[in-house]
Amino acid sequence: MRGPLQPDIPRALVPDEADPSSETLRLLPGHRVELVCDGRVFDVMEEEIARARVSIHLCMYIWSPGEVSDRLVRALAARAREGVACRILVDAFGGGTGFEREVRPRLERAGCEVRRFHPPRVAHPFRLLMRNHRKLLVVDGRSGLTGGWGIADAWREWRDTNVRVQGPAALAQMQAAFSRDWQRAGGEPLPPDSFPRLEPDGPAPAAFVQSLARPGAEPSERMLEQVFDSARRRLWISSGYFAINDAFMRQLLRLRRSGVDVRVLLPGPINDVALARAAQRSTYRPLLRHGVRVWEYQPTMMHAKTAVVDERRGVIGSTNLDPLSLNVLEEGSFVADDPGLNAALARTFQEDLGHSREVLHVHGAYTLVSGIRRALWWLFDRFE
């Protein structure tokens, strides 16, 4: 790395005043937010890209050739030809050979700078696990988009949730996350105009929490524990991949015993990782026994990673409740105290339940998978 990772950015997790050895989530005011669901994310991306005057920073895990990719390549190329700095970071594993062969050359011919995150190396085999799973679009340092989507035609059908963000603290935190990984991939430090001084743009206190691949409790894990603990009336969770550890299990059961309406919405018969369904079902028996309600989404892949807490707080991001996401992958989650966003998330969650099947019992054979799930948590928690 050839320069500072980023200027001084407000931290999303700060030392706790009562216990400086632990950290607490800090949401700063001044944000305007908008829920962006399913295939509409590509319309919003085109809108944001067309508005760019200085820079477009795009970080993706999955980018596959197809109609969606063609739309976005055309939009990016148009801005690059007008002199907008287009910096594009794609995970080397998630992007795959299709991106390298068909998409990257078109972007670079148009003037975009493209980098791969953590290409596989024989000398570092465990590096293959260290993927960048974040999804970020930051335009001019003034507007951002984050969530769970990928650039692939499948996302026109998949169920996913994202959020458009404007406002000072969270935008700076999103840009800082991109800056850090851009430099890790060999890019130059971002110029000062990537971090403009922003005035408050709305009423919502918010933060963007990024996680890094390192052993021990990750920022996303600590953030989710605190967000879940703040629930007093309802905690509605959706997760594309769900294989919680014993600590999260105890937390959810404790919340349910205290009277919180705990609901979990997960993928059903359509799942892009077949083994993930067995892992999620290995958690069902204790959840159901203690009154946590569980649904499986039926029409298509449920890929959203969200939480609805009471009537004010909401979480949207790329972070799944599984050992890979919370210990190994680079992730990001947006957290806001905004009644409007909370209500929109709650409406979407209830609509999704109308397309889901509630789980009332689970086959005992899935209990055998619990040992594998715990072993993976033990292993990845020590990942270094």
C-alpha cells in the first residue's frame, strides 16, 4: 500500500464508556435512506451512475456476463468517456472467468480501472477463503448503495434487499471500506475529492459496519449481537445462509423467553448452495421448541440479509448468519434508526411470509448436521 487507507472517518464501533475493552455501536445523524428490492437495484444503479460527475466506486462479489451486466457496462462506459473516474473492484473468485474474459476487457477499453480482489495463489492456499463479499456503489462520495445483490441475470428473479444511502457518516464509512480494499488490490489511494464534506441530508442516525477477515469476534458479529439485544417487541430476521453458533442461538432463545416476537425467514427449496439448506435446518429444532417461528421462502432464492427491530431500527447488508460470513469474509452492513425504513422492511418481510411456508417440525436427521455446523464455527473462529 502506497498511502493512507483513508482520511479520519467516524467509527461505527467505539469503545464502551463503561468497559473500554469492549465496543458499542454508534449511529450518527443526518441520513436519508431508501429501500431498494429485487431487480429494481439495477435501475437504481443506472440512475446513480448517470448522475456521477467525479467518481464511481463499485465493489462486487459476483459479476457474471449477461443482459444485466451489459446494461451496467454501457452505463459505466458512458461516464468513463466523459472523464468520470470509474474504479471497479471485483472478487477474483466471485467474478470468475466469465467476468475476466467477457466483461473486464470492455470496461477497461472504455477507460474504467478494474482490479481483482485476492486472486488465488499457490503459495497462499488459504487465501482462497478470504473473499470480498461486500456490495458497494459509491458515487461522487455523496450517494451510496449497499445490500446483498450481485451483477447477474439471476438477480432479476431472486429475492434480495438493498438500501440507497445519502448522508455524511455512513457514506464516508462506505467509501473508506472501498478505499481500504482498493489499495489491498493494488490501487492508488483515493484522491481527496472522494471524501467530500457532506452536510446532513436527512433525520436518520446510521452507520456502515465493515468486517475484515481475522480471528475472533468480527465487527459485524458484535454489531448484530447488540442490534438483536436492543429488541423489546419484535426481531424479524431474513438471511440467505443461516447456520448460527451457540451464542446466537442462546441470544435468540433468551429474547423469545423475554416476550420478543422472534421470526426467521430463510431460503426454501430453491437454494444456490444445496448444503446450506441442511445447515440451516440443523438449527430448527431448538428454535421451534422455544417458540421462535421459522419460514422457508418458496418462489425463488431468498438472498436478503436484513433485521427488523421493534418499530425503529433496521439492518440491511451482505452479512449472513453463518461462520463464513461472520469470521472469514469481508462484509458490510448498514444500520439505521429510521421509522420509515423500519416500516418498509416490516411490510416487505410480511409480504415475503405470504410466499413462504412456516416450518412446524423438522426431521430428526438434521440434528446430526449440528455437529458439523459447530465444528465449522470452531474452525473459522480461529481463521487467520
